[in-house]
Amino acid sequence: MPKVHRRGRTKNRKFSPLISGIPQNAGRTKKGGSKMMDGCPGARTQDFREKETKGDESGKRQSQLRQWPIQLHLVSPEAPYYQKADVLLSADCVAFTVGDFHKDYLKGKSIAIACPKLDEGQDEYVEKIKSWIDDTKINTLTVMIMQVPCCGGLVAMAQQALQSAKRKIPVKSIVVSLQGDILSEEWVEA
Amino acid sequence: MERYLNTPIKEIITSFPEVGKILEEYSIGCVPCTLGSCLLKDIVAIHNLAEDKELELMYRIEKTIYPERDIKKPVFKASKKEPDKEIRYSPPMKRLVDEHTLIKKWIGRIPQVIENVDIESESGSQLILDGLDFIRFYADKFHHAKEEDILFDYTDKNLDIIRTILADHEAARGHVKEMLKAIGEKDTNAIIGHLCAYKDLLTEHIKKEDEILYPWIDRGLSTTQVGELFAKFNEAEEKMDKGVIEKCQKFIAEAEQRIENFHRS
């Protein structure tokens, strides 16, 4: 029987939220004062309904997804679509946030998604990323995360896998704001 | 102005020396360039200045070339944010920059070598020969070969900037050849002359690559190409004799002490 992974508080992994690209005041009040918000900034209720939508909404776009499954627990790191590929490891929320996710980030890449805050069994995630690097010989890894502090764990996992892998590959980190803007895009040091 | 945008920069600076000074104010160092064949329009584009700075630069150059013309001064809106001064390289490009760091260490020691050069003594001539080996194997075969055989395939090799870089490589090889000849002939003046010329050439060359060429190439590379380049650099390094590279790194680590000992004796 395959192992069932449930979502819930991660028990055995803790990653520093101070990941490059995540604003240091991500959990502060709007005025940026010293008072910290109560509770988790990743779960704070925010309403963007007033936001003006711009751009051409006409026409239909083709999906750029070229594989199944996509959830990191479900994928085999040695699946053919990962062989020597440019892989996108995306936090679950990213695709719902970035308007042109398919066109600008998924196109031409193989993907896996994960949530570093809620997913269990994250040691397996590190092993799978390491297997991508060493066994499947992926070309590059792009990690797309939200600006909320808990999301930095996904970059930390990629760094941990890269450090323990025999091969070295370029790893890029892209941080997305809650309203879908790209806050930073930079190559990660191994 | 269209005519001058398509004119090699050396010709413009020769006719209008003030243009060279203006370019230097914007950290565009074309004046000491050995070739100067890049077109003005390419130079402005490749330096990736903030929009307001680029408008200001073009206005000043045009005003210098055509002082009698009534050129409308563009309204310079202050940039909302200062452009990022720190250059962030992709991993393969960062590797080339790191290799420059080792080459710069040797270049930095050349003045001391020149001051104490004694080609008649065995230790003196050996120091020069070891320095030349470092240049030939590390700076040229290890570093320049990666650029010529791999990196430049991702650019248009007919571009002036690439031709300038390749001409620098050839000029450096020429100095090494002449130095080897001068060592055989025990011609101290020729050794000093070529060592000095090599130092000046490489100092300018590395600055050009670190600050202009590599960031420019990086801006045009896709993520896939960055991965390919990284893998090709790894393959090229695996084919190299590791012992030779380690010997070059050891030479730099010990060079200071050897020069010091030489100075004392």
C-alpha cells in the first residue's frame, strides 16, 4: 500500500522563515511599526476584491501542463518527463496567484507542487529533489514560493537537497506577492 | 545623430574627446579600450543604464557633437528607485567571475615581480616561467577556453563586443609568446615590457567582462540555457588535468612568499 500523506501541522521539520527574498516585515502591521501581527501572516484574512483587473481577457490560453501527477508526494522523481528537464517546484498557492503562471513560468518545464507549511513527510521531499538532481539529471530547478514566511521552507528543502547531491545544478528562487507580483527572482547559492 | 549612433566609438572619441569624458562619468570605460570598434548605439544599450540616465547621456553626447543645434533637453524624471548596483550573476557566470579573482591575484603581484626581476638567477627565471605557466594553463586554457569554446556560442560572435574580447585574448597570447622568447634571450627589458602590457590588458579585460559582458550575456540567457552552460562548464573542467589546475592554484597561494624571499635575497 502506498503511504498516505495527510495535510496537517508538520511535526518533524522546522525551517527558518528568514529566507532571502521574503520581506523581513512580512508579519508586521501595515504601518511597518514594531507591533507584530497576531497569528500567522500566511493565514491572515486579506480582501483583494477592490483590485482593478487589467489586461486582455479575450481568447483562450492552452494549458502548458505536460504531465500527471504533479503533487510532490505522488510523482516519481524518475518519471520520463523529469529526465534532464528544467523543473519547476511550486508552492501550492503560486499558480492561483500569478495571472500568467502557465505562459510565463510553467511553459517548457516539468512541475511538482508542495506546501511546506501543511504537508507531512517533508524528508521524502528532500530525497525526491536530490533524486532529480543525481538520478534524473535535471538541467535546472526553479522554486516558486509565496512571500509568506512559511513558504521559505520549500527553498530551504531545495538547498538541503542540492548540498547533499553529488551533482550540482543551477537553482533559482522566485518569490511572489499575495497579489501575484514577482518580488524577487534570483539564483540560489548551494 | 543617426550617423554617429552607427559609428565606432574610437572614431567618435578621436573627433570629440569630450564624449570619452562624458562616457566615463556614466562608468562607461571606452577611452582605454584597445580596439574601440563597438558602435555608440551598442555601447549605450549594453550598459543597461536607467532610462533617465540614458536619455541624459544621449542628450549630452548629441550636444557635444552638434553644439550649434537647438536640441531639446529631455525632462529627467528622477528614477523611482536607484538601479541595483550589485551585480548578480547566474551560476555559470559566477564561476567565470570567481576564476577572475585568482587571475587578478597574479596580476596584482606583477609590479613586485617587475621590481625584483632577475632573469640571470635560477629562482628569478623560474618565478617568471611559473607565472607564464599560470597564464597559459589557468587564464588561457582553463578560463579563456570556456569562453571561446562554450560561452560565446550563446552570443553572436560577430558582435563588436565579442570581437574585442577575442582580440584581447589574442593580444594576451602574443605577450606570453614574446615573454617566452625574451626569457630564452635573457632580455630583461622585453620581459618587463610584456609583463606590464599583459597586466594592463588583463586588468581592463576582466573589468570589461565582469561589469559589462557577463551581465549582458546573463540578461539574454533563458533558464534552460543557464543550466546547459553550467553542465558544459562542468564537462569541460572534468576533461582538464586536475593536477595542472591545482598546481596553478598552489602557485598563486605561494607566489607572495616566493616574491618576498626573492626580494630578501
